[in-house]
Amino acid sequence: MKRVLFDSDVWLDVLGKREPHFQASVQAFNTVKTGKTQGYISGHAVTNIYYILSRENGREVSRKLVISLLENVGWVEE
């Protein structure tokens, strides 16, 4: 299985439904959901994603979004 380290912008596009890259990012995420690839995110990206999402969505919603992300991808330490 192919292993892919995704940039935090891909996850911000998906979780924040950000245009114009939302659809392309969802397609990338779907490769993880369907088992075609094994997705990873860097450890520092998790905190950055939470911070950016919480400014727009609040802390609780952002926490749930990040948890759902981590249920689907692995994370790597720097």
C-alpha cells in the first residue's frame, strides 16, 4: 500500500471546506478512506490545523474535527 504524507493545507481544505481546492483535497482524502493509500500528517501540523480551525469554528468543533482526522491518518514526529 502506498504511504502518503499529506500537507496540512489538504486537511484544512477538507475540514474547513475551503475553496478552491476543496474537491481535489476530498479526492485525496478518499484514497485514505477507501484504503488505497495510508495517510500521514506531521505532528506539528496537528496543532496548526487545530489553531486555524478554532479561529473559525470554535474550540469544541475544531477538537472534534481534529479527532476525526486522527482516526483516519497516522502521524509522524519530526
